[in-house]
Amino acid sequence: MTKADIVAEISDKTGIEKVQVQATVEAFMNEVKDSLAKGDNVYLRGFGSFIVKKRAEKTGRNISKNTTIIIPAHNIPAFKPSKTFVTKVKDNVDVK
């Protein structure tokens, strides 16, 4: 499902114009990105959490040149689904 599909679904279900839904979805995503960039986590009860994970400095290898490189410590965004989210996804899997 793409962002356009999400906008179309929300528009169909709520009767709100696609342009307004598009603006709202974009604003939501920008707020999540801005919060994570500042180091603040975003918690959505019943859905999940967008969190900032810290990766420690580590040694890597450039195998083409056979050299070691230092990968500095950095932050990465991550998503942790809520228990209800996980349960819903697990229960709706078709087993073949």
C-alpha cells in the first residue's frame, strides 16, 4: 500500500477531499520526522512507537581494499508496534 492508496482510503471512508487528507498525512509524517530528528520519541497508543535507537561506534571492514574502518556512533529511526497491532497482524495471516 502506498501513500496515495492510504490517502484514497481515508478520503473514501471519511468523505474528506483527497487534497485535505494528503495535507494531513504529510503534516503527520513531517511531525514524526521532526520529533525523531530532535531525539524525541513518538508514542501512538494502540498503534506503536516511533523511536530513536542509538548505535554504538564499531569497526567495519572494506573487503574490496581489505582495510578496517571505524563506523561512528549514530542514531537511527525505528518502529515498535503495540501489542494490539502485533496481535491483529498475527491473527489475520492466512496459513497455506
